[in-house]
Amino acid sequence: MGNAYVPAVPLDTLGQRIADIRARLGAGPSRPLSQQAFAALIERETGVRIHRGELSRLERDARGISLAIVDAISRVDPAHRGREWLAWGADSPPSSGAPSDA
């Protein structure tokens, strides 16, 4: 079957999707990229600063998220699933006809 990545948990919430991106950037679900390293990567790649504590609250679904942060996190997703997937998951609203964000 190869080394296909399979998420350790369903990706029903924003926090689970953010944690999945962090795991994909690390060595998988058992050894994800640290929140500090993830925050540094986001800032380096996108210029958007996110503190480790803010990432922790996002992953616990304990706070809302801005469009700028959705954009920044989706831009570092190695699976390139886009902003709509990150914000709404598999049940994302139909495209508005705007250019693709992938």
C-alpha cells in the first residue's frame, strides 16, 4: 500500500484540520511539527505572525479565526487543499466562481 498518510482523527473541526496540516509538515500524526515551529514556518512563508498560544487555542477550537490566518495556514498546507477546505472542511460551500485558491 505504500506510505500513504492517513489522518489519526476525523477532520470535522477547524482545529482538527489545522492539527492535520501540522502533522503533515512533521513526521506524521505521532510526531507533528511543534506549534512553535509551525508558527515560525507560517511567518517565514507568508509574513503572517501567529503566536504558539493562538495556534493552541485554534486547534482546541477555543477561538475564532480571521480570513488572514485561514489564508496563511492554507498556503503552507503540503496537500494544497485550499482556504475553503480549511475554513469549512469537506462540506465547504460551493465555489462562487472566483479564481481557485489551490
